[in-house]
Amino acid sequence: MKKNTALQIVLGISILALLGYDLMAGLSILNKNASLASDSTLFFDCRLPRVLGAVLAGISLAWSGLMMQTLFRNPLAGPFLIGVTPGASFGIAILTFFGGYYFSDYSGFGVSFQPLAALLGALLVMGIQLWIHKRLQQLHSLLLLGLVLGYFFGAAVDIIEQMASAQQIQQFVLWGMGNFDRIEISQLFPFAGATFFGGAILWYNRHSFNTYLLGDIHVISSGKSTHRLRVLLIAGSAVMAALTTAYCGPISFVGLIAPHLSRRISGTESHSKNIVPTALYGILLTLTGDVLSHNLIQNFSLPINAMMAIIGAPLVFYIIRKVKF
């Protein structure tokens, strides 16, 4: 218990340090050469939405991964596994290549189309998943179908790219690298709403999800519906992954690593004890990636997906070595 408490304190301090540095680095309070007049614009228009977006992305992806790992009862599952992220990427590709340059960002009413396109793409995958699952009633069918759908929508995006202009391809490729810089203050509200939606599902059904981990027979014995729990897990994970993909691009590794780190540190599979730590590990990963992205090479911003791969690959290797299947 004391060890876990000490680790949680270190985790909290690390997050606060990263948060403070990511927000303040380069401002006049840390740099005497910076202009005080430009600080307000830099902080509120660029730095604050970027850092808060990274925090929300870390929470959403971590919780989405936790829900997927619960769904498949597999510690190495994630949003990519059931095709949610590829589906969201497909929605963005359709909007980018066929929606026109101006409509890819805002409609005439000032409403962003990107989250809607990503959500519709994710919902398309979800609908196919649930339609198949309702007829087969087998968990491994979801896993196999998710992999197939991921490859299918990835191939569809490749075909669409062949018909696109150079400008559209560049726009989509840059989006696909992942970036928190494009997030605006107004987009944080729906982003936070999606995160709250997924978190509410996790917290309200935490005891039912613990029962689900024991097997379908235990769910049935407790008087609950296995199908309903799977629908909730898929819905919550899809909404969080879709909005994150829309605003930040497809970001890997966070949903895979954060839940597993939380379980290893806490020493339990209980959702009650892993919901908050999982979110904190997700924040730690995305903030670390954002700091590295903007500071590893001076005056040059690296794609966040590359940073997540650099951070995540050694951790995945560690997980594979330690987990016994």
C-alpha cells in the first residue's frame, strides 16, 4: 500500500511538472527575450488549448483502451483492435477528399465537421460490429471482425488517396501524423463532453465490468446482460476514440499502455481502483509526447505519433515480456 501511495505521489508530481513546463516554456516568465505583449495571445490561443487537448486525449485514449481490454479480456487490446480508429480515420478521409477544403473545418453555422465525420466513421464500424455480434454472440468474432474492418477501411483510405489532389493528400498526411496544435478552445467543450460520457459509463458500470472480466457465465448468474455490457463498452470506447482521432489525428500506444501500467502498479483488475490511475497514466504519456514533440529539436515540431512510438515501443516490449498468455 505504501509503495502504491508513493508511486501515485510521484505520478502526480510528474504530471504537474510536465503540465507546468508545457504551458509556460518559452513565455516571458521563463525567457527574458520574449515579449510580454505576445504572451497572452501565445498562451490562450495556442498553448492552453494544446495542453488541455493533450490532457483530454490522454484520458480519452486511456479509458478507451481500458474498455477495449475489458471487452476482450485481453491486456494488449486497444481502440485500433476493433476498427474504431480506422473507421474514424475513414470518416476524416471522406470529408477531406470529397467534402471540399472549406467544409473540412467548419460549416456555414460555425460547427466543425471533423468530429462529426470521425464519429460517423466510428459509428459505422460499431454498427457492423454489433450487427454481426447480435447474430453470432461470440466474443472472438468481434476481435476478428475488428481486425478485418481495420484493414478494410485502411485500404479504402489508400484508394481514396489515389484520387486526391496533392494538397488534399498533404492535408490528410499531416493530420495522420497526430498533433495537439490544431485544437482550438471551442473544440475543448465537445472533447471534454465525449471524455465525460466514456468516464460516466466506466464509473457507473464499474462493478458490472468487474463481473464481466470473470466470464459470461458470471454475468448471466448475476442477472445482467452480457450483450448490454458489450454494447456499453464498444459505445463508450468508440465515442472517445472518435473525438480524439478527429481533433488530434490517430494516436497509438496510449490506449494500449496506460491501462496495463495501472493494473500492474495497483496489483488488481478492479475498475474501481484503475479508472483514475489509468487516466493519469494516459495524461503522463500524452504530455510527455507533447513536450518531446516541441522541445526535442529546437524550432521544429515533431509528429506526436512518432513520439508515442518512441515512448510506447519499449513499454510494449516490457509488457510482452512480463505478461503470460
